[in-house]
Amino acid sequence: MFWPALLLAASAAVLICLPRTNVLSPRPLNSKSRFENFYNPDLPYVSLTVPELSYSGYACPAKGPAQGYLYYTLNDGVCQFYLLSAAGQEPAARLTDCDLTGRLIRLDSETYSGLLTGLAADLDWSAASLEAIASPYAVSQLPAPIFFPVFLRLIALAALLSALAELFCLTFWQLAPARIPVLGTARAAEKKCPDAGSGPLKVLAAGSDLWLTGDFLLVTPPGRPRILPLCALIWGYSQRRILHLFGHPVPLPPTLHFLTADGRRLTLCQRAGTDPAKILAAIRRQNPAFLCGYSEKNKAAARQLLREASRDILR
């Protein structure tokens, strides 16, 4: 359980450390609200309806191609700022009934001071009087780099769910019939089949990452060794696949498929030259009840054995 637990801890740490975003669920805002009271960098996205917007005459950035235009409102003694996307169009002097969705951002001091000075001069106000009713916050519709953090959050969430599923299957293996058998030690195998282990430890057959002794099937893929008692195997068969590449058949290495008494399936890819039939026959000699080979008869018999085994578990 070490690797699933480590993955669970790592993915949880990534989810905690990554900045949150509410791009899919923006906070509703009133156009008459003071923006500084609702500024939250962790939940930046807001949605609101503005009855009327006036163009300030300033673009963002101040130099180079305009990415957005600064608009403002003056309502009930409060001045609010809005940064709308340029979208390759010239700014309109006035906009009415605007439904906006964007980020509530804090303007940098240079942009804010320049905006106050220029807008105050256009309105024939003093910069101090305009600053008294304004705040350095604006609703921005300019695109923001949200793809990467959202992508990382989705990967971390998928890893977290995968780790939880793996830990669940490792703990409650009876409820996970589609998982690879988890008999990681000889002691676990001995609990599964108490009579196993009495014979000599002699290798009867071998394959790719696979060793067959008198009582156990030893599976040794990198990072996930398994010890399967032969009495727990109820069905096995080999499969040879052919890949058609540009009209030419290319034989692929054979695969071995096993089904255990608790409903778990194990698929092992073998190297070219391995004889799967020899391995299956050796298992059959050690376990006469083992169903050897793929056929509808063996498939039906395996299902019947699984039903009987599930009834025994429920008892």
C-alpha cells in the first residue's frame, strides 16, 4: 500500500497548494457594490450587470496594440472601473445593459494613478476628489492564463481518485473483482490456501516475469510482485494477437490470462518464444480443478464457480 498512499499524499498536497479558481462558478456581484469589499484573489471571477458604461479614453496597455479599453461608471457617489476586451474593434463611447463576467483585479499603482489623473482632467475634476470615490480595483475581461493551473488541478484530482480507488481495492479485495490479485507475500498466500507450501520449492515452468512452483504462481512484474496460490486459480488461457500493419499481419507476443476464485483477472504479456501452453499444462497438473484453455464451456464453468465462491463469501 506504500505507493498508493504516497500518491494520495502527493496529490492532496498539490490540490492544497495550487491556487483555487472559480472560473466555472463566478460570484454574483452588484454594480453598485464597492469592489474593494469583494476582492478575493482566490476567487477572482465575478458576474454582474451594468446599466451603463462610459469610455475613459484609455487603453491597456498604454503603449502598443490595445488588448482592452478602460470604462467607468459614476453612480451614487462611487466610481467603478471596468477593463473590457478590445476584440480588434474600436471602443464605443457608451455601452448599455452590459452583462459582464470577468476577474476582479487590483490595478497596479502606475496604471491607477495615471487613470485618475487623466480621467479627472477629462471630467474637469481634481485627482484627489476622484480618488476619494474610486478604488484601485476593476472587473477585467482580458484573457488570463488559467489553463495550466486548471489542468494541473484536474491531473491531481484524477491521481487522488485513483489512489483512493487503489487503496479501497487493496483493503476490500472481495469487492473489486476486476482488480489484479493482491497477494504480496508468502504469508498472505498461506492464509488464502493453508495447505499450500508443503511441496518442494521447485520451478516447474517459467515465462516472462512468471515462475511456477509446486504450490504457487510467482508473478514478478517491475514494482508489483505477486504470489498466487495455485488453488486460487480457477481458469487460465493464452491469447495470440496479430497486428495488421499496412496490410501485412505482424504476430504480437502471446498473453496469459488468469481468473482467480475471488473474481480477479490477471493479464501477463509474454516474450516471443515463450510457450504459454506449457505453463497452463503445468498448472493443470498441479491443480486438477484448473480450467485450462479458452472455450465457452470453460467460460460458463468459471462463472458458475465465481457464483458459488461469492455465495460462500456472503455467508
